[in-house]
Amino acid sequence: MVNLNWPGVVNLTGVSMLEQALQNQTQTFKYPQLNTTLNKLVICINEILSLIENRFTVFIDPNERIPKPHYESVKKELLQRILAIEKQLNCYPAFKSAAEIMIRVLVNFLNCPPSKHSVTFQEIEYIKNLCSETENIKHCERDAVFSRLDELLIYMNFNSQHYLDSLTQRISIVINICEKKEEKMERLLYHLKIFKQVPKKMNVIFKSRQPDLKKSINNWIHQEILYLEKKAHFSVKSTDSRNLNRLLEKPKQKVMCSLSTDQTGLIIRAANELRVLVAKSMSEVFKTIVPYLSTPYKKDLSYDGMRSKSYAAEERDKQIAIKILKQIIKKIEEY
């Protein structure tokens, strides 16, 4: 008796039945009269698997491989949809870079020989969902860091290495247009901020054995920021001894701040964006204030480091900063 309470058992039974029917087909030379019956049986089981896949996904083991005959029919349908999507996306130049990568990766994946990769139900379900989302994508003319298609691929965790490389390369081109290190840093931080605002669908991933797309891009941007900070640190020129002495001079007195570097950075950034602290740029605010601050854990603080961390603060640091600001409000109310 089949226990229908176990997810995947119905699907597993269907796969086993199809494989047995295919095996029996190879032996019809002994019983030619069964050939027609077996062909109809294979078609019938394929239709049952399609019904389960489309209507009763709760009974599918997502990691179960798809039998070859069933996969061939699914692959044919998906390749036709992808071809139509390619024609749709070609109408929008803003989608070009992402569209070319997405189409090529999906077509190559579906055409991959079974000897190299056995496609699972989870992978096919992902591609179907991605096709549905892409077919409904709405294009609008806008000057944005990421196109609507990029936002969709990030949302769907399209973690193909080819797309990851393409995305980082496009960001690098925009960053490298800037000549000054400060401008590069500002642009990197801006890209990080925008990227973090793009939502991600929970428990969804294209290639389960490869790293998450958002984590990979986040790590890459943070490494680029770290590289620029180190490069700026070692690029002090001694052509003018007076300027060098001024740069190396440290304030004699510092104000101890009981908050951490990340928490302090959040408050300074918010004060600047609300125009409570006004200067030529965000960098100028941090550069002016931070040298005169210290924390219980560190005497000499990096203004560049504090500024960059204020764009990538952890939730715990945000909550602590909010709590302190509420205490300040309460104290002022008591005056």
C-alpha cells in the first residue's frame, strides 16, 4: 500500500513505473504483440507524471531525477518558451547583457547530455518559474544601476557563474570610469546600497551546489571596497613635507564614544543625509569628525572604514543605534 503522506513517494513510484516500462520495451522482440500496449503505457505514465508535476507538487521529491522520455517532452516545451522569451527581450536594449547570458545558460543547461548531468524536478520547476516571471516582466525606460531583468534574476537567485561574472564586470566598468579613489569608493558603496535593496525569493536557487548569488555579489563588492581602502592607505606621497606632516598629524585629544565603529557610522551617516551635519560630501563629514573619536576597543579609527561599514551595517547594530537615539530623545524631553 502506498503511503500518500510521504512527499515524493507518488512521484518516485511514477518514475519507477516509467523506467520499468521502458526496460520492458527493449524486450518486445520476444513478445511483439505487447509493443503497442507498452507504447501506450509509456505515454500514459508520462501524462500522469505531468499531472503530478503541474497539480500536485507537494508529492514531488525535488531532488529526484526526471526520466528521459518525460524530460524530452518537458525540454521541448521549455526550449520553445525560451525562444519566444528571447524574441520578447530583444525588443529592450536595456536587457541585452542579462538576456544574452540568461538565454545561453538555460539553453545549454537543457541540452546538456545526461551523462554529464541528470536533471532534477527541482531544476525544471525553477526554469518554468523563471520563464513565467520573465514572460510577465514589464519594461520601463529608466536610468538605473540594474535593469528590471537584472532585478528579476537577482530575485530568482540565478546563480550561474556566467551571470555572476557578467554582473561584476558591468559594475567594474562603471566604477573604473571614475579617476579618483574617493569617487570609486562612493560609487561602489552606492552600488552596494542599491543591490541590497533588491529583494530575493526565499528558498529558491538555480544551481543548488553553487554559492548564493546575493552573497557572492555582496562579498565581491566588499572585497573591492577593502582593496580601495588599502590602496588609499599606501598611496601617501611625500612630495610636500608640510602636507605629509599635516596628514600624519593626529589630534591630541579624542572624545571616547561608547558605541562601536559600525553603530557610530550609522548615526553620522543618518545625520548627514538629514542635513543635520552639512559638508561638501559624506566623505568630508566622516573625514572631519572621525579622527577626533575613539571607541573602547580602538583608539585610532579609519574614517573610510567607518563610512563604508555604515552602508553595510548588521541588523543588531541598527537596533542598538536606534535604542541609543531613543534614549537621547527621552533625555532631551526631561530637560
